[in-house]
Amino acid sequence: MDYKKMGGPKKNGGAPRHGEHKVGETPAGKPDPKAELLARMKKAAEARKG
């Protein structure tokens, strides 16, 4: 088999090589992890007060 004539693997030219395009996005159907964390922290703080 002559691998030289087959050519190299095809590259996906449309996909960016970095994750900056995903900043601020949450996956579909999942709650915002930051809002969930803040809610837990507030609940824990109130539990310590009272």
C-alpha cells in the first residue's frame, strides 16, 4: 500500500482551536453553575447565623 499517494488526514477547518467562543455559555438544559453555587453559599451563611 502506498501511503504517500493517499494524503494526510483531513483537518476540521471550521472549528476554532481555543475555547474563547464558549465563555459565558451554559450547556442546554443545565442550570447556571455559578448561580447554584451562590445559592448554596447564601444558605450556608444563613445557617451559621441562626
